[in-house]
Amino acid sequence: MKPSDIGQELSKKVRCQVSWDNHVRDCYSVDASSYLIKPQIVTFPRNESDIIKIIKFARKYHIPVIPRGGGTGLVGSALGRGIILDMRHLDKIKLGSKHVKVGSGVFKGRLDKILKKQGRFIGPDPSIGPFCTIGGMIGTNASGIHSLKYGSVIDNLIQVRMISSSGVVIEFPGKNKFNSIIKKIHSKNEIHFPKVSKNSCGYRIDVLSSEKDLYKLIAGSEGTLGIITSAKISTYELPKSILLCIIHYKTLSEAVRDVPEIIKSRPSAVEIVDNNITKYIKVNVPKSGCLLFVEFDNNIQPNRKQIQKITSGRIIRVESDTEKIKKLWNFRNSALAYSLRSITKNETMPTLIEDAVVPVRRLPLLLKMLDMISKKYGLRMIIYGHVGNGNIHIRPILKQKDLRLIKNIAHEFFSGVIGIGGSITGEHGDGLARSEFVKMQYDAKTYSIFKNIKKQFDPKNILNPGKIISNHSTVTRNLKI
């Protein structure tokens, strides 16, 4: 069917806006990733009824359905050739005493402002947070700077409501036909997952122990199991006091060697930025070497003394003023934007290997591997991220826009990460960039469970097909370089 035929036919069935205009389709053919795929039509559902009708229509004609939030994802999870669901209108917020119920289209920036008035916040806080939607954050199992203490989305979810591939409203936890999945998972042989503090690769069956846990399966599922319409998420009291220490190190290796000892004092965040980032920070900090940001939101005075004993670097700033701390964190949150300033018009920086996570004590091994890859392929690399979790964001800068080179680097890097006990993605998801490597991350038995889960939830394979479970190589296909 042509886009106009699909659009005209679907418009008769739903009340929401349906667009097959070329300009609109072009806008939704890109997101924050390195990919470009033009959808057939774009829809703007206003309620669950619209979504149910769209899914039933898509199921009838076997058209893929791809949910989309803020379009801030880095691996192409929200791109596809079928029907895009822009979830912005599902934006209701209902406050509870220790939780909040939110529509999947709620932007985190808006939610943060509302919660702040109540003296509360949600734990996951991606650096691009104000522009993320809750549905997108659940879809990738987002985490962020303070995940060291407050966890990823999967650790903060209480309930998920979604529309199934057959157009039925489902709530987890709750009675539904999918509860039997738990028994089938646990009747299999032992599953093997990397022993890391966060993981967004594949379906998180490692955290499922009973039917009540099934909602956790939706975290990180990237819209492949159902269309999330709302969720209940835990909230926390805003800390009464905060201490931020900025520590300078001559090298990244020196910095990561200190991290295992630093996290023993239970900081709320431990972040790193390299000299590609520090040279753009508009405060008085060294422009060479790297910086470690260490924050505490409890036991402030004891931790202030302890960090001085632990670190082998030079503490260049200690801040306790909340507003000043916020400004300093803005520099860290702008790391991705700063990294883009480091490339020329003849270079490219694809978002492919940007989210590895390893056991914290193996961070030195990860850096050695990156050094070897850099020398082998003649690359520059920008490095920053959540070292307290062992989660580093790596942005390779390529002089050659060579697809074979890109694929070789991705394969070599992912193999190395898995070899040292890590995961190929800690918080950004699999998407187009990594889905073909999920079967490399896990053994054949675990991957077969993933395939069975997808088949039970989406037997017609219309929900964001090709993500997580993939039969094709997509790492370099549709790259906009």
C-alpha cells in the first residue's frame, strides 16, 4: 500500500491526526541517532482507543508500528518504515505520596518541575532528561547520572499499562495470558547475564522471579512487546544537602583505578569527562587530563573527609550550594553536545559503541581495549560517562566514512566488552545499532527464550520489528553518513 492509501484508510477509523505528508514523514525519518528511515505515515494518538484501532489496522495489513517519544534515542529505536505513533498527547500526570502515575508521552522536564514543587523527584535522570518522554525512558531502560544510587527505570517501575499487538489493554502486574511466560522461563536451564550494575541489552528475564515481576520485562523492550500508555514510577524526597567534589587526574586510567574505592562510600553519582569535554567547560578547571565528578547526598561531612583520603587525584573544587552544583552538572550533561564540537565537517561520529558497561574493577581493561582499537584504526575517541556504574560513553571520530570499517570496529569492540564480562548497552538500548549483536551477548538458550517471548507477545511481528530480535545486519544499514 502507498502511504496515501494507508493514511486515507486509517483516517476513516481513528479520530486523531494522521499524516502522510512528505515533510512530516521526513521529520520523523530521523532521531538523535546516526540513522535515517522514512516511515509510511505518522499518527498522533490522543488516547488508548486510537492506539487500539491503529494496531488492529496495522495487524490486518501487516504494517509495522513504531512508538516514538522525544526522538532523543541514540540507536534508532524510534525509526521504522511503517506507522509511527507519536505519543505526545498521552501526557497525564497523577501524583501519589511515594509514586507518580504518568502517561507515556509525558516529558521528564515537565514532570521534574511538578515533582519539585512536592519536594520529590524520580531516580532515572538521563543527561538529555528534560527532552525525554517517560515512555521512551521505559523503552530503553534509561538511567543516567544518579543511577549509581537510584537505579535505572527497571528498578523504579511499579506498574505498566500497555496495548498488546492484538489491540488489548494489559496491566502489569495483573492477571493476563502472559503470566505463563514466567513458568516457561524458569523451566529452562540456567540463564547467563553479565554481572553489571545496569543492562539494556535483550529482554531482562534475569530479574523475573514471579508473575508480579513481569512489568520489568517491558523496561528496555523498545516497543517490541506492546505500546506503553502509562506507568507508575517510584519517587524520592529531594535530598536536604548535597556535596559535589570535582577531582582532576592526569589520565583516564588513573581516574578509573580510584573508582572502586570511591563507590564504597556510597556516593549518589560518580561521573567522568575527558579533555575533549573539559576544554569547553567555562569554569576554572584544568583543560588537560580528565575530571571526576563525585556527589554525595547523605553523610556529607564524613564523606567530605573520606574522599580526600581515597583519591589519588587533585580535588580542585568542593561545592555544597545547590544552585552552583546544578550549573556544574550542566557541564557534564552537555558532554554529548561538547563532543560534537570536536569533529570537523570531514569527520563522522556514529552512535554505535557509545554505551558499554563492565564491572567497575574492569574499567582499566576497557580503556586498554579502546586504546588498542584507536591505534589499530587510527581513531580519536571522546570518553565520558557513568564510571561509578562501569558505564562509559565512547564516541569514536572517524576520518573515513567507510561502512565496512564501522562494522569491523563495532564487532571488535562488542566482542571485547563481552569478553571482559560486560554488556554492549547499559542504558541506551539495542535499536538499529546493536540488535544484531544481542545473540553475541547471550548464549543460544537465552536468546531462544528472547525469541519465544517476542513470539508470544507479538506473533505477527508488527511491533517495532527488527529491534532486539533481528535476523538482519542493521548496524551500518541506513546510516546517514
